[in-house]
Amino acid sequence: MKVSINHNFAKTGIYLFLFLCAVMYILLFSKTLSPLYSIEESDSSVFKVMGQVVLHGKMPYVDIFDHKGPMLYLIEAFGQWLIPGRIGLFLLAIIALYISIICWYQSARLFTSAIKSIIVVILTLLTYYFYSAYSSGNLTEDWNVLFVSVSYYLLLSLLIREEAKSYLIHGGIIGICFACAFFIRPNDAVAFIGAPILGELVWMLKNMRDGRCIRWIEGLAIGFITVSLVFIIWFASHKALNDLWYGLIGFNAKYTSGIIALLEGGLKITKLAYVPFLACLLILAWQSSNRRILYMLIPTIISAYVLLGNIGYMHYWIIWIPVLFFTYWLLAITQENKAFTILSFCIFLTLPIFNARNWLKTPITMVNEIKRDINTCDTAILSTKALFENIVDEDRDSVWSYNLTWGDNEPNTFNVLLYNNIIPCNRVPLIFMADIDTTLRAYTDITKYAPIYVLFSSQNYYPWSYETKDSIFLNERYSMVGICDQPQLILFKRNSDTK
């Protein structure tokens, strides 16, 4: 009895420690959600605005466009419905990360002791910090870490234990996670859940000759279809299935540029940095007593490169955390050859160098950054009050923006403004997104939707204001009605005689 009590106490202590890790991580490093900050990064603020759009009964992609999945917008809406502002999303992020950490711990326990499993979790969290320091939280990758972590734990448990209590339920949960991740960002889902599922399926077909494999596949299908039907029915009821298809699939397909970029000689240095890491990961897996893990790792590595494209943004690699980075640390810690373990650490430590500017400065400048963000945001809101007085209440849902002001002079201020004023932001800046998608431009959008107001950043507007088809069309049908210096914004209103 005493041994059992001590064991339960230790287990409770471990889970409490993991919970505190989740709380402290989101509190300190998820700057767009933590109450310690006022910062609103461009992507995160747009997602929050999309959540507000859903709460106001409007349709993503139809009333306002952003090229992420509707599941993300439901999460953003639920968090802001739960507690207005950022606190609701802050609590959801803690719960999501805590569940993810538990999955990492339980996955590690399939291989090693509790102490080593905790070490693996801590190293995985540090890796998460290396790459999330670039993004400040609330990205598609951050939310998808949850669904990838749950799926990977279930896949690993089946691969290692070679059994499940119910193959139908086991497959069903993975199918649900796959669908949820898919309707957040399909690239992440296919690369880090779909590819491991494929590897697991190959292994099952080779080793399970009875009906277990069929029941597992049935569960996958039921789980995925059930979640998918929710979104299909939602958009079909608003006659917006084509909009869903383009916003979710068509636009994100433009990121699948990895092979093309390699053939054209466009491989970025940030990708080359991963070659020794991936080689070391495969060697670790080959030397492991559970070599069958390669069935999941190899298709994941291939699909991750192809589906995430060749864009070198470091925050894209957050979604590598639950599968590739976690497995790397797990195999390195459990490696019997200590010299190779040390070598594994050295190889891994070369990766954060490419993001060192972000993760090194964070603990040093955190206090100053908090103060700066609060002052910057307050200044932006006050200085643009007069500009937005030009917009009457009944027209507030017809303001389209073609910029996110990503410049260094005014980071985050425009997005805070949008978020606090609940003004829809069409996330298709003319300059920055032209290389990704040339079909959604001002001419196309203004012709189709005829918004009453169009908002530009002056630093983005003037360089092309008299040179492009978009600007000529805009200047013929809209008149400038307001200018703001900080942040640098120009407000246009549609002429009364044009539609």
C-alpha cells in the first residue's frame, strides 16, 4: 500500500510539473496570448480578427479572406467567446500545450524511464522555444502541435506495443486529429499526421494479416469524415464550398514548392542546416532497438519538405516538434553509445544558430519589450482615432485592407488597430503576397466585393500608386478620405457613383 501511495504521489508530481511547464511556457513566450504583453503579431492578429468575424455570424473566405482553415477560426472564436480579449485564448493555449506535453511524456515512457522521459520533454520544450521565438505564438503550427502530438503518441503506442484495446476507436481518434489539423492547415496535417499514418499502415499490412488493420482504417475514415462533414455542411449551407476549397486547399497548395525550388537551385541555407540533423535522426532510428519507427520517420521527412515548400521562415519548423525533434531527443537520450549521444547534441545545437537573434534576445529584452509593446499599441490606437471617425458604424464591415504593415517602423500597430476596432482585414497585401498568389489582387477583390472603404499602408501604397492596374482601378473608383502618420495609413472611400 505504501509503495502504491508513493507511486501515485510521484506520478501526480510529474503531471503537476508538466502542467507548470505548459503554463510558464505560454505565459513567457506566447507573446500574442500572454497577459504579460500587448504585442499583436501580424498573423496572430489576423486570426483573432477572423475569430471575431465568426462570432459576428460572418463567413470566412466569403465576407473576409484569410488562407488558413476554418477550424483555426473556430478556435479563435471560442477563445474570445469564452473570455473576451486574449485571456480565453491564453487558457486554451495552456490546455493544448499541456495535453501535447503529456503525449510527449507518455510517448517517451514507451521507450525509457520516467526521469529520462522528463528530460526528453524538457529538451523538446527548449526546441519549441528555439523556433517559436520567431513567431510569438497563436500560429497554425502552434495549435496543430496538439493534434500532431496526440496522433503521434497513438501511432507510436501501436507500433511499439503491437496492440490496441479497440482498433476502431484508436483509428477514430487519429482520424479526428487528422481532420482537425487538416482544417487548420492541410500542409501540416498531411506532412505530420498523414505521412506517419501511411508508414504505420505499411507496417500493419506487413505484420497484421487479420481484421485489425481493416477496423483501424475504418476508424480513421469515420473520424476524418465526421469532422469534415461539419465544415462541409456549414459552408454548403451558405453556398460557399468553392470558397472553402480555395481558401483551404487552393491557396495553401502554393506552398508545395520544395522539389521545384530544389530543381531551380533555390534551396535556402535554412534548409541545408537540416541535412546533418535529419541524417543523424535516421542513424539514431536505425541503431534503435525499435527500428520500425523508420516506417513513420521516412515518409514524414519527405512530405514535410515537399508540402511546406522552400520558404525559410523559422516558425514553419514549429510543427516539426512533436514528431521529428521529439523523436530525435528521445533516441539521443536512450542511445547506448554515449559518444554518439554527445555527437547528436552537437549536431542539433547547430540548428538554433539560424534563429539565434530571436531566441537569445528574448530573455534579455523581455521587460523592455513588454513596455514598448504597450506604449506602441496605445499610441497606434489613439493616433488613428480621427482616421476611423470617417467610418460610420453601418459601414464598419465593409473595410478591406491590402497591407499588414510588416515594416520595421510600425510593427504590430496596424493589426492591434484592426483587432481592437473589429474591422475586417483582407489578408492579401499587394506587395508581399504577390510571389505566392497573383489571383487575389485589388482589382479582382474590389470588383467582386465592392467594399465601401479600402485601407492601405502609405509605405506600401505610394511606391506603386501610379504604376499598376490595381492602383489605376482604385484611383478611378475611390477617393482618399483620411491619412494617419503613426501608423502610416491611408483610407479610401468608394465614390458614390461607382460600384
